[in-house]
Amino acid sequence: MQPMEYCRQKARQSGSSFLAGFRFLSPQQKDAMTALYAFCRELDDVVDDCSDRQTARTTLQWWRADLRRVFAAAEMPEHPVCQALKTVCPAFSLPEEELAEIINGMEMDLHHVRYAAFDDLRYYCYRVAGVVGRLIARILGFDSAQTLQYAETLGLALQLTNIIRDVGEDARMGRIYLPQEDLQRFGVSEQDILSANATLEFVRLMQFQYERALNAYREAVALLPPCDKKRQKAGLVMGSIYYALLREIERDGLGNVLRYKIRIPNPRKMRIALKTWLFGFKP
């Protein structure tokens, strides 16, 4: 199997909202986005599928070494995803340090299952989502450097949405990504979350997280310079789908995140994508 076909197969298997805006891109951009997505998916699988933390750390170290081969002129990476990236990265000027930060963020999941303050969580979000936003912005193209800040902030908004959606699932794995300072502020104990006890205090805590995520979407869109809005449409499509997910979670009842995950059906994703492509995204 050719490297890019391997990446396409990895992407098809996921069903992620990340892919919804791809159909509007050029073939070269589609390949770049697919290779980037496959890279993120492979790293995420290492953390989720390795029951032994030391094995997961060793595997992530292997990925670091293979990523270095992507940027070494005389070397060929071993993994098909990195082989695809070796073609993609020079074409779109994707920096090695931003791709390496994704690995660093995934490694944080192996030893950080609590975050004391929002600033700590924000740093994690930068590594696993903010730099992905920046890489997507580079693939789509931009004139203003401020577009990278927009993309980083949009990545934060998407990751905060994921954290809200996955509170229950994460708790069942012993993880709590909600900042400890917020739990204390609203009088929510860790045991409430770990035992799926949706108290009134928990709902108030989640309302606060919901408002924080909403503000991140608004801040991101406000940062996008008018000169780059057209080229960044695919990123806005992803943003609008995750924004719709966030609003759906709130309508369903924020306490329910402890019990199940809300999803946006694929036909609705496509409708949102088309509407955003034609009329833009205004959170």
C-alpha cells in the first residue's frame, strides 16, 4: 500500500468531524490534511491502546525519531504516515517543531491526568490542538501572520469542546481534564465526576466550561483577518461543526456528559459544512 493511501484509509476509518471540510480542498491540500490527520490519529492510538505507560513512552520516542527522518534529506522514514509527510511538509512549509509538539502533547496524557489551573490545561490544548490548527492554517495558506493566532485559538476551542463532550468517558479512565481550580470554585469533588454524580454544582461547573469554550470560538473568529477568510474556509467548516456539537451538548443537558457522548450525525455535518462554505461562520 502506498503511503498516502495508508493515510486515506486511516482517515476513512475514523469518521471524525476533522474530515468534513476536505471535499472543498485541492487534491494537494487534501493529501496534506489527510497525512496530518493520520499522524495525529496514530499518536492518539499509541496513548489509548497501550496499557503499559512505559511501552507507550517508548513508542512515542520511536515516532520522534521517525519524524526527524521526515526532515533529514538523506533518510527515509519507516512509517507510511511519515513517508507521506516527507512529501507534504516541504510543499506546505510545515515546521518540524510544530509536529513534534503534537507528540509532546500526547505524552502528557501518560503522566498528566489532572490539571491544577486553566493555564496548565491551555498549554496541553496548545500542544494537542493549537499546533494542529497552525499546521492546518499553513496547508490552507495565509497572508497575515495573525491567521496563525486565529488557528491556534480555534484549536483551543475545538479541544475545549472535546473535553466537555468526553468528561464521562475520561472519568471512566481515571482522567479529569477540568481544571482543579474550577472544581473547587463550584464545589465539585473528584468523586462526583468519577462516580457520574451530576449534581447541581456539577451542572454549574459545566456551564462555566461551556461559556469558556463559546468565548474561544468568538475570539478565534474575531482574530481571522479578512484577507485570509476565503483560504481558511476549511478550518472554519471544522470550527462550525464543533461549535454545533458544543451547542447540542448544552441543549441536551450539560449534566448528561457524565453518562454518554453527544455526536453530530454525518448528514448534519455535511449540511453545516455547506452552509459554512457558502455563508461563513458566526458563533
